[in-house]
Amino acid sequence: MWSDENYRNFWMKNTAIPLDLIFINSQLEVIEVYFDARPFSKKIIRSLNRAKFVLELNAGIFKKLGFDIGDKIIF
């Protein structure tokens, strides 16, 4: 969690499993999803929107649970 909403950057350099990155705004709404980030990749993953939170899930779980853009997330 960050104190502000801003564009977020990630990479998978030290991550051994594929992930979905779920970008969430300060109203706890899913605003963007980056699906199936590749393990050990140095490719920069940049959010297109400002996010306050980023939830990392094993690749495929976001769709499997039936989530969608605009859904609210409760931590």
C-alpha cells in the first residue's frame, strides 16, 4: 500500500511464478489488470492508471474468481 495514488511500475526479475497484477484505486475499485506476468522477466509493467494498491495473484485466479474491472475489493 502506498500513501498516494500514482502510476505503478513492476517487474518479475525475482519472481518464480506467473502473476496477475490487479491495480486498485483509493475507492478500492479494480481499475486495471495485467494478466500473466512472466516469471523472471525484466520487462517493466507500467500501470495505465493511477493506483493506490496492487494485489498480486497467481496467474489465472482473477478470472477464475469471476472478478472484473470496476469491482470493489475488501481487504
